[in-house]
Amino acid sequence: MSAVLLVTDDREYLREPGETLETDLGVLDVPDDVEPGDRLETHLGTEFRVRELRGPDLFHHFERTGAPMMPRDIGLIIGHTGVATGDRVLDAGTGTGVLAAYLARAGASVVTYEQDPEFADVARENMALAGVAGAPPGDGTESAPEPGSAAVRAGDARDALDELSGFDLVTLDTADAPTIVEHAPDLLVPGGFLAVYSPFVEDSRAVVESAREAGLAVETYETIQREMDFDERGTRPSTAGVGHTGYLVFGRR
């Protein structure tokens, strides 16, 4: 059994079977045979519910090397591109790896590039936590990981463009995205999709121009989401949190 979530009220902790949880709520030894749905108690009598680690939990429990892509943005990418089991995905700008892990958990075969070698190592650990770790670099199979897995490459995707092709989806979260978008027709299968996340509208415009020059059909969206507050006084959008996250450019060959 892989790591599980221990949940009580507004707290949750990630632990491996056999590990110990020590908090102000008491000490809890996680059994080796723990299963989702179990209920465990600390020595002080606080009850924790055991949950399986699911996709949305990755955002909160991955080790971070930067700001990860928000679940709502990932949902739009999945919805607009229809990524499915067996699809081949090229991802550049791995970062924490939340997007790559989501896509792999959806059944895709993901190759993801991270320029910082240390960040790439962290991303590989995160893929293992998510249960989607692909073949390790250098064994000759990382170019086509199994469906439902993500292989993390340390390097610049631009340096490998000549050897990359046949992808159903290309996802980019990197400042050099326009340069890669120029090659989208060579990277994508007919009917394949491009999805580019940009935090700034100027970057998004550069991606749109590059995609149009490459002959792709293009759509662009700003992603905004408001959480609602309900209390005895009434109902209104929450004043906490960030509504805007960025811009998503979608292209199709």
C-alpha cells in the first residue's frame, strides 16, 4: 500500500504504512495493512479517517519547486483536449509535476522536460508518490513510457525537438513556449492538441501569434474562479483567495 491521507476535521496528513503521526492531537501508528476507509485513533482518542491519495490531493502534498498549476487550469486542459488512456503527451516545464501527474493518472503516456536537474529529481519523487513514475532516464524506454505513467527528463525540450513527434497533446508551461509552438505541426499527430499556460497576457499573445503562424486553429481563455461564502447574513463571492490564475491557449493541428 502506498502513502495514505489521514484526515480529521480541517487537518490532513500524508503518511506511509508503518509510519508514525505525532501531533498535538496525539500519536498514531499507521498499520502496515492500512486501507482507505479505515478509522484510526491517536493515543488521545482523536479519530482519523484514512483516504486514498487522489488527483486533487497531489496539488497539496507534492513537494514544490515553484507555483504548481491550479487544478481548475488542469481541468480545462483535460476538458478542452479530451486527453484519454493511451494518448502520447509531450510536456515542457515540469516544475512540481502536478500537470504531468494528472495527465498520467488519466491514462496518458507522458514525457515531461524540466530544465533544472534538481527540480527534475523532485518531480520524479512526486511521480512516484502519485503512482505514475515512468522509466528512469537512460534506460532507452523513457521516450515512450507506459500508458498511465510520466517519464521526467532533465533538459531543455527545445534541444530534442528533432527527435520528438507523434504526440496527441503538447502541453507547455515555460517562458520559451513560442519557440516550441513553432514546431507544433511536426510534434502533433493530425488532429492533435496544443495547450499552453501563460501567467501574463503578453506571453499569451506571443504564443497565439506563433500558433497562428504554424497553421493551428487557436482559442484563448483567461481562467477565473470564485469560491462562494454561505452564512447567516447571506451569500456572496469569497473575498479570500485568488480568482485569476492565468491564460490558456489551445491550438489544434
